[in-house]
Amino acid sequence: MAEYTKKQKAALKKALALVEKATDILRQEAEESQQTFDDRSERWQDSEKGDAFQEATDELERLADEADTLKDGLEGEVNG
């Protein structure tokens, strides 16, 4: 594990806070989007618009997962 200066450690903590916030935003939007999709008619869900909406929702979830991975790495550096 790297030996960080106080300034570097502070930067890591700041980055961690930002990544945590980004993760929360992405997760919340993915959940709201999924609820919107689920509330729409089956006909709409099966349409091109529905497919595109679901793909975008899935991408939000994937990005949230990637942000979680980054958050875990930052936590390891900050707490390690």
C-alpha cells in the first residue's frame, strides 16, 4: 500500500465522498427509472421506446456498480 502525504490522503477522502455521492445518485435514478418502466403498460415495455428505456436503466445500474467498485478501492486506500 502506498504511503500518502496528508494532502494526498485528504484528496483521496474528498474523492471518496464524491464517488459515494455519485453512486447514490446513479442508484436512485436507476431505481426510479425501473419503477417508471414497471408502471408502464406491457405494450409500451415491449415497444422500441420501452426497450431503449430499459437499456438506459440497465446502463445506469452498471455505472452504479462500477462506481461502487471505485468506492471500494478508494476506501481501501483511505482506511488502509
